[in-house]
Amino acid sequence: MGYLIPFAEFGNYLLYSILVGHVALQFVPEANKPRFSIPTPVLLLSTLGIIFCSLGPIVQTVSYFQGGVGLSLAIRSVIFGFQVGKAWIFIGFMATFLYLAILLKGSKFVQMILLLLMIAAVGYSSHVASLSFWPGLLAHSTHFLIVTLWTGILIQVAWFSKEELNWSKFLRWFTPFAVFCIIIIIISGFCLMFFVVEPKDYVKAWILPYGQMLLLKHISIIPVLVFAFMNGVLSRKVLKHSSFNPKPWIKAESIILMIVFYFTAVMGTLSPPHEVEFTVKSEGASKWVEWVLGKNILSTIGVHLAPTFQSILQIIMSILFLVLILISFKKVKPILGVFFSVCFIVTLYFGLLLSIAI
């Protein structure tokens, strides 16, 4: 069951993105966006899917307590006494109303309000909100909203657009909008990270499972930014001089975003290391990191970065893969751009991991 929870978290990101992108594009004039049509059953199933995917944190919490108080009492306590349980009940009601609003083709303003309430509930149930309620609620809700807004619009135009009309007008407003989203995501993301990992302990946290996912998430954002640059800046220039179709490249960008979503989903199921040294001594370091480094890690006191020839070579290779993503633009199929992105993530990850000295 524990292996399914990250996929439920991933599903949450994806389904929210589909719905947020759909609602957001209803506010954009037809002349400023590609013509697209997302099947109503997809939207309806997304609202129902959110209800089930939101059960992930509840299942995880119940499994933690059931050994001590029994399954029945654990379920009742978590659903009615914990923030994740109360948030799930609220999300369930709002998702039901949203289902009806979509089915009956209700007002886009009603759909927007229902979605914003659901996203606020996600922030309410977050770990950072339990640490510092209002700052945590605001930071997590904002981060989640902007991520799903940016990704949702990309998914809509990449996978559900029918024609190649209005791409130039779409990119003209979407490029500065995406830049704004990236800035807010970075700021809110750092705010969220500082709640659980102090900057001075960032490298030390890599020896923990949570830190591993945090590192992978940060690395995977880099090719997303490269694709965003290509799709936003370069595509607009190409559109002025040729019949270049940016849609396949926007699809590729959305695929890389799904990788980021997965790392984020896995990270959300792990224990945040508020005190890295204490966490290592109480829970132990990541078995994977110990295997790669060939050492038993009992403390973080001596952990620091000390690049070796092998790690530097890996980092150089990752930079070459990043350059290949740019070279692949308009030269070959976008799938190679995705392949080079995965290679970049893997090589830079191992380059940084092998740079750890204990």
C-alpha cells in the first residue's frame, strides 16, 4: 500500500492541473488561445479522481496509528480529528459541487471559486501549515495553485488543442505569464523548503530519503526551465518566420513537469528532516546513499561537498546533455529532448551525490 501513495499524490497534481488549466483558459478570449476541446468525461473523472487520490495522506496516517489503537478508531480519529481528514471531507464536498457545475455547464466563476477552495484545503492539510498555520497555509496554497495553473494550461494546449491557429497570440501572453509563474514558484518553493530544511543543512539532508527527493526535484526543474525558454522565447521567433509547430515541444515540456510532479509526490510521503542530525540518528540515513557511497552514515557532522574527478566528470556530462536539449530544438523529434532531459537529471544527480564527503 505504501508504494501506491506516491502515485495517489502524483494523481492529485495531475488532476488538479487538468481542472485548473480548463477553468483558467475559460477566462482567455478565443482569439488569444489555440482552439482546444477537452472531453467532459475527462473533467468529471478528474473531480472524482481528486476525492480518491486525496485519500493518500489519510491512508498513510491511519497505517501509522492503527497498530496502537486499532483500524476502526484510527480511521475515525484521522478523518474527524486530523487536518488531513477534515481537509479531505471539505475537498470531497467541493469536488462534488464542482462535478455538478461542470456537468451542468455552470458559471466559470463558480468553478473557479470551488477550485480555489479545494486548493486552500490542500494548503490547510499540508505539513507546513501544521508547523505555522497562516504562513504555511499561504505558502503551500500559493505554490500549489501556481504550479497547477502553469502546468494545467500547458496540458490543455499541448494535449487537447485541435488546430495550429492563434499559437503566436497565445505565446505572446503566455510567455510573460510563465515567467511570472516561475518566479512565484521559486519564491514559494524556497519558503516551503525553509520550513523543513535550513539552508545550512541542505547538503546534509541529501543523505536522507526526503533530501534525496528534494535534490531530484530541484535538478528536474532545470530542464523544465530550458524547455520553457525554448517554447516561450525561441518559438515566438520561429513562428514569425516559418510554419513551425510548437505543440510537440510543449508536450515535451509537460512530460518533464510530470517527472517533477512525481519527485514532489514521493517527497510528500516522507518524513521532513527538521533536524537532520537527529533524523539520521533516530531513523538512519538513506540505504541507497550508503550503498552508492559505500559507507555507513551515522552522523552528519562531517558531511560536506568535496568534488572528485569522477563527480566533476558527471557534472560536465550533465551540462553537455543540457546543451543537447537546446541543440535538439527544431532539429530532431522532441522525444529526444525529453531523453536528454532525463540523462541530464541522472548525470547531475550522480555527480552531486558522488561529491558528498563524510
